[in-house]
Amino acid sequence: MTDTLVFYTNPMSRGRMVRWALEEVGAPYETRIVEYGPTMKGAEHRARNPMGKIPVLEHQGVVVTETAAIIAYLADAFPAAGLAPMPGDARRGSYYRWLFFAAGPFEAAVTNAALKVEVPEERRGFVGYGCLADVLDTLEAGVSQGPYLLGEAFSAADIYVGSQIGFGLAFGSIEKRAAFSAYWNRIKDRAAAVRARDIDNALLPEDRRI
């Protein structure tokens, strides 16, 4: 067993969000690129994640999958980075709220919209997100309350939610609302975000860099 963080990723994946969190934490980590196709779906990688997906994090014998879970794990594993309110802090409820909101209703609504899946109005109560408009209105209110989702304190929730917004604005999967652009512009040039972006972009052909 080793204390070294081992990060399985691909520069064209949600692993970019985890890279940002790793750079914010500042602990040394080892990157292992997993190629799409047979490698990612092969037995070796499925032993880490039976879904055959990335990102995956290994740390002290623990294997963590799911992007939001990995980011939250890093925030708790390295509290000195100040990426999560401590237990007992009233802000921890909002912190969890936004992590799970982005991983659940937001991602589901945006994905279904991209796939042209329309939920009839009379069936909206059947799906967790209701409708895309409600999701975006809720998110807009959240990012408009302060510089960050928790007010004055940047957190791991901003890494995850902010990255989702950044991708959505870049690829046109969400409306280009002024509040989303303003929020993304407040966080995208953090030193750790820039380092992470540069590392992943260096692994890509120039015409595919984000």
C-alpha cells in the first residue's frame, strides 16, 4: 500500500475536473492515461472500475470512482487545502447540495437535452430534474449569491459545478446566461485551474485543446 495518489484519466474526459482538484490539493500524484476503447473496457481497468470508465483515483488502498465523489474525497483527505467546510460548519449542507445537484439533476437534464430526450410536461414529476429550465434557473440562483457557491469561500463544489458550467458554455449544451459566464470567469483562471488545464492540453493535439 502506498500513500501516493494514482490518477487514472484521459485528457478528453471528466478527469479534467479531478486534475483541477488534485492541483488545488497540492499533494504529489501519479497520472496514468487510459485510452478509450479496448484498454478502458479491458479486464485490467474493469478491476478498478467495473463500469470501464474514468476517472479513477487510488489512494492508500482505496479506489474511488465517479467524478464528484473523487473531488469530495480529495477535499476531505487533504483538509489543509480548505476545499470543504469542516463537519459542524453550517455551510457543509450547501456544499453537499451543490455537489449532488450537479451530479444528479444538472447532468441528467443537460444530457437528455443533448440527446433530444423530451419529458412530457405531465411526466416531469417522474424524473428527478423536472425540466431543464428549472434546473438552469436553480443553478443561476446558486451562482449569483456570491463569488462562490458557499459565499466568500471557494470549495470543491465550485470545481465540480464550475467545470460543468465551463464545459456547457464551451460546447453549447447550456444557455449562455450572463450569470453563468460571470461565475465561470471568476474561477477559471485560478492558478490550480490553469496548471491543470495546461497539463491536460499538453497531452492533446493542438486542435483538440480546451
